[in-house]
Amino acid sequence: MKTGSPYGTHRVLEPLGVLPQPAWKIDNTMEIYDNEILIDVSALNIDAASFTQIKAEAQGDEARVAEIVKGIVAQRGKHHNPVTGSGGMLIGTVAQIGPALADKIDLKVGDKIATLVSLSLTPLRIDEIVKIHLHKDQVEIKGQAILFETGLYAKLPADLDEKMALAILDVAGAPAQTARLVQPGNTVVVIGGGGKSGTLCVYEAKKRAGASGCVIGVSPFEKDCQRMQDLGWVDHALQVDATNALALMQAVAEVTQGQMADVVINCVNIPNTEMGSILATKQHGKIYFFSMATSFTAAALGAEGVGKDVEMIVGNGYATGHAEFSLSLLRESAALRALFEKLYV
């Protein structure tokens, strides 16, 4: 059995010399190297920005969505959306473990796991698309995938539904990073606060900001704003399109008496919300761009252009212990768990 790089560079086909994530194409043959894990895949959770783009391209047609997903994997050897540059993650069952890893990991054949690394770097083969879930960003498949030696994973918990756990683990970095950023008394704006990652961030921000803080959820959709209000974790739910930077700035200014936000967390799945995030933040505040639709060029140059000295944080999807942290929120809050069971089970 051949020996592979811990980082998976042995799978890169084009261009040579790069890591699997930025590579245009990788080898998705399912004969494993001695330090790889073979997974029988049951479902993909496509990154929200990617799935939104695919649905728009397919005009909401499930058959066309399936064609696009299969086409990306056939062309690139991984689910790496060429438009958004993002991927997602998967759940499946361990089928084989390379001998070099056998004594290094806490897995055995038959374990059900979720990968915590992006599909944009994961060798993937789709044999059949079983079902498309247009409103869950999920695709049930029959196929296989490879996890590299350095690849992160989580065993699926016995007390939570698999599809719900998949949805949570896909965005686990967002609430974990929120816990780090939000301090007692902070004013926090969550853009996309009615979505999957946004809801988790709103819940965590409310806990961290406390009674002396203020949490503001933003969504262009009335139903999202109503749900945010009903759940009771926001002090204000603003129905504003975040691509309209001035409108968002004015709405946040109105509810903060012009003070703006200490922390802005951007969880949207569409582009062109960088300036809205910047203008909603006070001088020397912080912005966490969790959204994979973010243009960091637009954010950096945009902040410079309006004279905003703000700390802008790349949305690293990984934080130490983020998987267990995020799943624990569902165990902690009956309302949060009921919401995600309704949406994903």
C-alpha cells in the first residue's frame, strides 16, 4: 500500500505543487493510501453560499441541481464549486482505515462520522444521487470519499438525528467563534440571523452579551424576523437587505442611538454584504465574516474607503472543540433543538 502525504498533496492532479483545497482537480480514485480513511457517504451538506448559487443556476429544478452537483465532482474530483469556491461537508460510515492510522485514531470500521473539513478538498465519488433537499442544503447520495491523515472528523452522536447533526456540524465554527468574540455588555449584530448559522450565533451572542448587552438580528425576510422575535434571543429584529449598506447602517444606528455594534457577525449566503457589515460596526469594533460569499478584497478596500478602523476576521470554520460545543447547544436549549428538528429531521 502506498504512503501518502498527511495533507493529501499526493492526490493533487492540477496544478501540481498546491494543496488539495486550492487545487483545480484531485484524484478521486477510492483505493486508499496507508494514511487515509475510506468513507461510504450517505449525505452531503453543501455550503450555503454554494447551494444558493447552484439552486439559482438550476432555477430551483431538482434534476438540474443533481446534474450540477454530479458535474462538479466529475470535473474536479471533489465538490468544489467553481463559482463560490466553497464546498460543504459529509456524513458517512467508515469503510476502511489505512494501516498507518490504525493505532493513531479513535475510529473503527463501521463508525458513523461527519467530516469537519471542506468538501472543496475531499476526494469524492458520487455513484448515485438519491434525493435533493432544496430547503436544507443537503443531498443524499451513494458514493465514497477519502479523509486525509490531517482531516478532522466527529463521531455522530447517538442522541441527535443524523441529518440535524450534519446541519449543525457544517456551521460549528460560527457559534464557537461567537463565544470567543462577544463580551458582556456588547452590542452584537448578526447579519443573516434567521438562518442556520445565524440562529446559533444569535443564541450564543445573547448568552455572552448578557442582560446589559444588545443583540440585533438582521434578515431581509419577514418570516425570519418574526421567528427571531418569537425565539426571544434578539433585542431587535431588523428586516433589511444587507446588500444595501446605507439602509443597514441607518437601521442599526436607529436602534443603537448611533453607537453602532461592537461585534458584527456575517452569516449570509449571498455576496455584496461587506460594506453593510463595515458600516454597522463602530470604530475599533470587530467583524467576523463567517460567510463564504465574502470578498475579502471588497472588505479590506471598502473599510479603507470609508475610514473604518475595524478588525476583520476571516471565517475559519474550525475552532478547537467546535463540534462538541455546537452540538451541546442543542442539548442545552429545548427551543433551539425543537427548531432544528423541525427544519432538518
